[in-house]
Amino acid sequence: MAASVLLAAASVASLNLCTDEYLLLLARPQEIASVSFLSQYPQESPLWKQARRHHSNRGSLEDVLAQKPKAVLTMGGGGRATSLIAHRLGIRAIDLRPANAIDDIASNFKAVASALGDPDRATPWLKRLTRLRATEPMEARDAIWLGGGGQTIGVPSVGADWMRLAGLAQRPLTGDRVSLEILLVHPPAVLVQSTYRHGEFSRGTTWLNHPIVRNARARRLQADGRSWTCMGPLVIGEIERLRSELR
């Protein structure tokens, strides 16, 4: 209990865009020592306005030492070396799980809330996640998640699991890519198109403007690609929204 109280009064730094999400969703402003610079870009995170209220770092322990955090959140970056260095400096290193399964998101919520000294902060998010899983639609519509250049979600994957919670069956595709031929000859019932960096000029966005893509015979829904980058907690809101639009 004493350790939890100590961390609750101290600050936590996040060294990764994906760990930023948990910290920004669960921490009070005064508890945030630093977040990664990527989360402060509107193009990369829906939480950028919150993120800009805090110091930024470029993903290294050295970047956050000036803020004197009591704990740092990592996700595989630096590995054991980061944990050892942090320990020698009196900083607790909490290595969160990459989102390889939806259970990992629940585990990470609990870990960050506990690090902040208040496990109950995770409860509202865990309840939303539990509710989604308990009310998973019995039937799933054939669907393809579509990003720039034809990038899509693999099957099996945590992304496909998220889609299933929305009532969508992500179609397995070779190389996790959507071809123009598939969209022309065998389009899905539902096309979930990412708006990531929409409007910017790139090879990927140029591909999305191809007439075959624009005229694909499928019901089209939008996905905030920024929320899907980490396949983490921000996808909860995406699934709730997609379910509502599919009704």
C-alpha cells in the first residue's frame, strides 16, 4: 500500500506513443511527467491536445530525467537495459504489453492505474471493454479494413478481434494487402476506410483515390486510423461508434 501511495503523489513518464494513451486516459495532469513527442502531433493521436499540455520526449530514459519521474512506462523499447538503468536511478520501469490480444489492453489498464496509486481508475474502461465483449454480435458481416496503399488488418490478429466486436468479419487477404482487383471483382459487404493522414499527398493516399477504390460496391464506414495504430484503448470508442453506425 505504501508503494502505491508513493507513486500516486509522484509523476509518471511515458516513452511510447502506445503507452501515452494509457497515461493520458488515466492520469491527472499533475501526475504526468512526460509523453512521447508523437502523441503531440494531431496527425498521430486523437489525444494530441491533452498531450501538448505536458513535456515531450523522444522515447529514451535520458529525455525524461529532468522531470524526475518516479516511474516510466515502456512497451518493449530498450528492453531489459532500460529497466536496469531506471532501477539504478531509483525509477520504476513498467513495461506494458503490446496489444497482441484484447486481454492485453485490460492488463495494461490495470498496470497503469496501479502505478498511479489508484487501481479503481481503470474500472470505467474495463467495464466498457467487458460490455463490448459480453454483447458481441452473433453474426458478423464480411468486411475489409482499408488503409493507405491498400494496407489492411491480418487474420488472425488483435485487429481482427476488435473488428469482430463491432460485428465485422475481417476478410483474410494475402500479404495483409487489398488489391484493386479484389475491390472490383469481390468487394466486401462493408469497407472500413481509415482516415489516417487524410488529405496529405503520399503514394498511399493517391492509391485510395483510385476510381476502383472510390467506387467500390460496398457500404463504407470511416475509421480514425490514429486510434488503430496501437490497437489499444482508443479502439474501444471506435468499436462503440462502428456498432452504432451498423445498426
